[in-house]
Amino acid sequence: MKITKLKTWQVPPRWLFLKIETDEGCYGWGEPVIEGRAATVEAAVHELSDYLIGQDPHRIEHLWNIMYRAGFYRGGPILMSAIAGIDQALWDLKGRDLGVPVHQLLGGAVRDKMRMYAWTGGDRPSDVGAGAKALVEKGFTAFKMNGTPEMQIVDSHRKIDEAVARVAEARNAVGPDVGIGIDFHGRVHRPMAKALLREL
């Protein structure tokens, strides 16, 4: 079996999907993307295809090392995201070819069920509570939300108070037993994070 093609699809607003195809009709899917840099990662995937076309897709570790070590420059978020998506697709392809779930190839399942969460936003504080409550009504026992807008390296305590109020609104809407994940998206520098975490 040989790899014949790497096809990509950019899907708005920020996703990139990859399909690796072979000469025997077997294929695998991966997601090689960094949010906001889908086109850049897509270009890296197609550049890496030069190493992959004609290769045996079952030699996953060998191909990973070729992709990582064959170029002069290594690492970085773009290259590693491209390699990660290709790696996913290769494992998916191998699992499909062997007729087993990929977890069987990686040592077996580690759990019978997994808690799921959903995204509720949080940029508009007045919508946080309603959004969280709607997710709980759909059956979710946890959700993730934005914690705060961008903060300066040293900022006012007012922004901390606003973030605490936003999370409190969500907590009040769903009660004490629902999990809340707070995503700061790199918007909070270390000095403000110490104060914010203390208050939260």
C-alpha cells in the first residue's frame, strides 16, 4: 500500500481537515490546524506531502521522523500542527485498514465513558448565565466560557471584578454541581493572572 494523495479542506470559520488516500482505496482523516492559521498549516501539509507520496502509510513512526527531521528547521506551532494532523490521519488509515478502532492500536481503551462539555461564549456578560443554563437543560454537566477580555500586563482591578462577576453569573445560573471551565485565550499576563486567580 502506498500513499497517493493528501487532500485538505478549509471549513469556516477556522477548521482544516485532511484526508490521506492510498493506491488501495484505504484512507484516513486528520485535523491539522491552528486557530486563525488554517491556510498556513494547509501549506505546510502540502509541503510535507513531498515526503509522504509513495510511502507505506503503515510506517507511522518512520514517517513522523521523516517529517520532523528531514527539514533544516524543526518544531514550531505550524509545522507541529501539520505533522499532528497527518499523524492522526495515518493512525485513522491504519485502524480502518486493519478493521480495528485506533485505540486498540495504541494500547486499548482507557475508559468506558467520558464527561463532555460545551462552549457558551462569555464575551457578553449578560448572555453567560442564559447560555450556561441552556446547555445544562440539554444535558451537559460542564461548560467552558470566556473569562475576560484582553488585559494589559498591569491593569485595573475593575477588569478582575468584571471577570469574577461573569463567572459568578454563570455559577448562579447553573448551581454548584455543574463544572465550569474558564478560557483566557492567552489574554491575561502573569501579574494580572495571580490577582485574578486569587479572586476567582
